[in-house]
Amino acid sequence: MYAQTNTIKIDAVIDNKTDVIKIQQEIVFHNKTNKELDQIYLHNWQNGFKDRKTPLSKRLIEDYSKSLYFAKEKERGFTKILNLTANYKTIRFSTEEHQEDIIKLDLNKSLKPNDSILINATYTVKIPDAKFTGYGKTATGYHLRFWYLTPAVYNKKWQLMSNLNIDDLFIDATNYDINFKIPQNYFISSNLSSKKSNDTVFNFYGKNRTDIIINIDKTNRFTTYNTKDLDVITDISFKELNKTLATSILNREINFIESFLGKYPHQEILVDEITQRKNPIYGLNQLPRFLNTFSDVFDRDLTLFKALTKKYIDNTLLLNRRTDYWSM
């Protein structure tokens, strides 16, 4: 089953003084098409924060936000490629015109159908301020999403997508093995399975995964709720609810979702507060307090259910949500 599954291995070290991640990454990319490939494309969404000319900066202006356009240099994010090879040989690469968050690799030799190629990359990522999209440097740590190089998907043609702050990157199912070194006295959470190597190094792993989120924080913001079928990892506050009641609510929601969509294929699912905030229940959240007859528990239940459903669908249906959104 996994013979034709792409593989990503990452060794990452984060420096909380410079807000930079040093990354050594290995990608095994399989040609699942019926044609020879002369190029491979990598999504590099951290470069979307590079300057005011990127598609992300222009999109935020369209949404009446000039935060990135007028951002200070220290608030911006970018990727600096130090070395890039294919099958251990130097390879020519470039960024797409007007899309500096997409890298084109010109292969030294065409990649035949059913063959694979090993891509090695050494690079650094300057983490942007989280105020732009919700992901990046926060007041107490880092909330990381789309922070590493990801192979684009070839489906009749290359599915190339710039970062537009709609969290819809089309990622092929991938096997992950990530070693992450963090500063002393920080906590780390992810939607991958994990094991601790020592006080500062953690290994995250998982098969057939798509969207990988990692949170590094001075406080342990995320709580794990062990439901009957899933470990739900979340930083969404249940306020007055105790952990037993919160787990019961999650059990009920997961059973309902799985009755329609089938069993979730992984053991862990991470539902972050940013996802909830970006996908509110329109209507309930817009009512003035004195007109809202629903209890806080009901409101929390409904908004969490929507966020949980979105995560479930995003991690199980491999679709280009920009072109196939309504098929979901």
C-alpha cells in the first residue's frame, strides 16, 4: 500500500532568539502519472510572507488587511535555500514568476512513471509573525503550519497553489518522520504520533498524512482528550466543562461524523483554536449577547463540531479545494 506513497523526513532545530528554523529535509517523490516528468514543483508557502509583492500580501490587501504590506522586516517570514540535490546531484531550481512561494526543480534526468526520486534540501525558515494568518510566531511561542517544503500534486497537470490565507494547500498523502529540537522549558504538540528522545528533541511520525501542524509554546496550551476511537488534541477552551464531560461531548460528535463519513484513518486529530476562529458558525457568533438564547455550552459544542468536521474532511478527502470545493 505504501510503495507509491511519498515520504518526507525532517530534522529541524528552532532558535527562539532569531525565530529561525534550521531544516534538513529528505523527500522521496513517486511519479504516479503515466508520463515522464522533466520538472517537479515544491510548495514553499513560508516565502509568501517575504515582501509586499507576493500573492499572499496582495490577497490580504483584497481582504482589507495591510498588515503584511506594511510589516516590519523582523515580522516577515521567508525561506533561504542553502543546498538542493536530486539523487545526490546538484539540481537547477528557480521560483515561478509572481509566485515566489513555488519552487520549480529542473530534473537532470526525466522521471519515468512508477519511478521515484530522492530530493535533499538544506534550508532555513524565518518564522513570520502570527498576526498575518494565525500561523507563525505568537506571544508565547510558535504555531506552525505549511512551514516545510511540500511536493506539488500532479493530476492531469501540476496543481500549483500560492498561499492566499485560506489554508487549502493540496497535499498528497505522505509518510512523515520528523525530528524537532526545541528550546528548554518549551512544550510541543502535533497531530502526528510522537515520542520523546530527550528533554528538547521529539520525534513525530505518521503514515498517509497530509496537513501537519506543530505548536511550540512556553505553556502547555493543548489538551488531549482520549475518546473511544480518537485522541483529540486541542487548545480550544471548554471553560466550565470538566474533562470527563468534554470527552463525552467529543465522543458524541465523532460518532456522528463517522456514521456519515466513515472511520477516521488516524489515531490523532488536532483541532486548533485558529481553525475554529477562521470557520465560525455564522449567525450565532453575530448575535448580540442579549438576543442570543443559546447557552455557552451549546455554542461551544456547535463551533467545536464544525472545526472537528472540517479537520476530519481536510485530512481524509484528497481534493484540490480551490477547483473541487463543491464536490466536498
